[in-house]
Amino acid sequence: LLTLEHYDIAVNEQTTTHDGLEQMTEFTGLEIYVPYNTCVTPVNVAGDGKTDCNTFFTKEGIPQKAPQGVDLVIVSPTSATLSWMPVTLAQARGFVVSYSVTYVPTSKRRNVVSIPGNQSSLLITGLEMMMEYSVTLMAHTSAGHSDGTTLVLQ
């Protein structure tokens, strides 16, 4: 029976060596909600043992950017279609679970609609004719929401 000398631990390109007694290590400088590949290799006098690799994500964050490529097209006097480019995983800093659309006619109550994160358009209906609307779109992760992208519908 050979005695474990140390572990080689790699997280993406960072590698560190720990003696066989340590069971935990900390890597610093990791980015928010980025996938990292980790590999642990036990080493003894005979050489390297079987390497075990896994992928993990760091803690989820708030989206860095509001949805881009936002377009608002009038469909009829009382409806319009809002569409956008899905927020990328890198920009989302997590999984986009939903988008929210707020549309507010001048001096009226706010209307808020939640859209699943896998959709990238919404048909807004029931608009009042001859009324200007402010339409705001935000992306949401479980950690919070992005800034809004706002368009005016006239």
C-alpha cells in the first residue's frame, strides 16, 4: 500500500498542489457565474493516480446588460410586438429565468408582463389608440435583474 504524497488540483488553467491531509482548497479571482473545469489528481511515489474532473459554476449574478436588439412593431391600432435578442450566458452572469416588460401609457397605471427566459418576443395587446406608451424590457436571473431598455410607442 503506497502513501498519498499530495493532490494536484487544477481549475481551468490554475494548478496548485496540496498535501494528502488537506481536503479543501480555495481559488480566488474567479468571475461571477462562469463555468470552471476542475480536476483532482492524487499523486504518490509510483506516480499519478486516476484524475477526477467536474465542472462547476460560481455564484449567479445580476445580468450585466439589458437585452439588446430591441424592436417594437405596431401590429394594429391596439397592439404591438416587442422583440429582442436573447441575453447571452456571458452577459446574463447566470441563467435568464424571465424577462419583464413594463408598458405605461402617459399618466396611466403600469402594466407588467413576465415572459419565460427562453422567449424573445411579446405581443402586447389592449393598447389604447392615440396614446403614447413607454415600454421597458429587463432580463432576470435568480440573483436580480438587468438595467432596462426603454422604447417609446406612439
